[in-house]
Amino acid sequence: MNGTEEIGCCGAYCKICREFEKTCKGCKPGYLDGSRDLGRAKCRMKKCCLTKGHVTCADCEEYDRCEIIQAFLNHPGYKYAKYKQALEFIHAHDYSAFLKAAEYWKNAYGKYPK
């Protein structure tokens, strides 16, 4: 997947998280290769995204009207606005542009090129 397995369905960039693959397995590892049962996942967003074969919710034609992702992104808090920004950046550009922008981030979100 060219590094995209480290991007959460919600737009979070999990690669730089200290807990990624220690205590948090993230959205995709295990589900992509079948070693974890997607049917047992608790996250509705992850189930929907991965069942449809998308990398993130940015790939979905229903993104703007999907109650699952929109309810998540509309939570109050800075990080949710940043996850929304990530999905919109991916939708407008592509995954390689996102990964390039995220290369030096220190958190699950960061700044984008102008």
C-alpha cells in the first residue's frame, strides 16, 4: 500500500504515534491481510472504509453525506478538524502528496504545503 496502511481511515497519520504497533494496532494492520477479523472490529468507520476497499474515507463517494465519518469529524476539538483537513487534502491531491507532507510531522496531524 506504499505507506498508506499507516494512515487511519479517519485521516490520522498513525505512523508517528509512539503506541502504533505497541499497544495500538491502528485501523489497518491485520485487517488488510486477514489475520484480524474485520467483522469483530468495533469501529463503524473502519468497518465501512475497509469493507468498501478504500484506503481512507477520503476515497468514498459518500464522504460528504456519510453520517459515520461526519459525526466523527464534527466532534469538538482541534484533532478532529485536523483529521478532516487531512482527508480533504488527500481527496484534493493524493496519498503520495499527503505522505510527503507528513514526512516530518511529530503528531498524528501537521501542516500542509501552501
